[in-house]
Amino acid sequence: MTSTRYSRTAITLHWLVALFIFAGFGLGLTMVDMSFSPQKLKFYSWHKWIGLTIFALVAIRLVWRLTHPAPAMPASMPAWQRRAAHVSHLLMYVLFFAIPLSGWLFSSAKGIQTVYLGLLPLPDLLTKDMGDIVLAAAEAEKPFTVSELIRLFHKFMNYLLGALVLMHIAAALKHHFIDRDDILGRMLPWLKSRS
Ligand code: HEM
């Protein structure tokens, strides 16, 4: 049976992932523009640890979501909006996996092993030789390599996720302040329930 509310586990996982996504995204944008320093290296490590934590939390979240169906959307919601919500949620799950995996692939392709929390060495997903394979080379320009392709994938999937997260927040606020339904309240239990 579909419940009318999210479970405490689903709510906790949702806000933990949201918190880590904001932290990892902000740190990613900050660290790439820093000049080389011990602080930059520290930020790269924190960024990788946050990203891998997201990867693990999302795996747990997906199992939870598949075994505990989300509450139904309000009957007043038009069919196209339900479809748009489903598609955007699905796309966010895909990106929650693709982004950390591409970051891990990129580090491996550069020949830098990822060590989770500085304690747990993770296997490299690619060798540096694979990362250095040249895909295109123009004279007088840096050759375009496999590792560069993965870096660009990581970057642009992040911008896509950023756009989806902004839409997600805008939709939640519209439900709360314009439609005045209980969609936001069921993910933020301390808001007064309207159902
Ligand atoms: C959901 C998790 C993650 C988010 C939201 C995220 C976000 C970002 C962002 C916004 C950037 C800056 C892109 C740019 O403007 O150039 C970035 C860069 C980077 N990320 Fe991630 N990332 C995640 C996971 C990971 C993981 C798990 C790793 C490695 C294990 C990783 C490794 C890197 C590296 C090495 C860069 C720097 C690329 C460069 O030098 O240009 N990321 N990330």
C-alpha cells in the first residue's frame, strides 16, 4: 500500500544527500579556480570524500525507494506535471550515480588513486595510460585526451544537475505557496500539514 507520507528514513536520506550535494558542488567550483597550494589539495580530497559519501547514500536511498514507494501525488496535479516530476526525479538519480563515478574515473585516469577519508584506498577504475589516450590533436594545442573527456563530462553533468536542482526547488516552493498543497510538508515534517 502507498503511504501518504515519507518515512523518517526517506526524509533523512533526502536532506543528507541535499546537504552533501550543495557542499560538494560549492567545493568543486571553488577548488578548480584555486592556484596550486596545500589548501587546494585538501579541498580536492574533501570534495572526493563528499562525492563518494553521496554515492553510498544514494545507493541506500535507491534501495529504500524501490522497497518503500513514495506517497502518491495530489489528485489535483495535472498529468503532465506528474510526468515531469517523475522524469526529473529519475534523471536526478541517474546523475547522483554518474557524477561521483565520473569524478572517480577522472582521478583514476590522471593516475591519482582515491583514498576515502584518507583511510580506505579505492581501486582505480582506469589506468593513467588509458586516460592519456589522445582522441584529437591539433597542432600547437594541448591534445584532447580520454581524461579530458571525462573531466568535461563530470563538469557538464554537474551543470545539468544544478539546473534540475533549481527546478526541483522552484517546483517545491510553487506547490507550497501557490498550489498550497502538502508536497513540501511531507518532506519537511515540521511544516504544518495541510492534509
Ligand atoms: C555528487 C557528487 C559530486 C559533485 C556534486 C561534484 C561536483 C563538482 C564540481 C561542481 C566540479 C567543478 C567543475 C568545474 O566547474 O570545472 C567538480 C570537479 C571535480 N571533481 Fe567532482 N563532484 C562530485 C563527485 C566527485 C567524486 C566522487 C570525485 C572523485 C573521486 C570527484 C572529483 C573531481 C575532480 C578531480 C574535479 C576537478 C576537475 C578539474 O581539475 O577540472 N568529484 N566536481
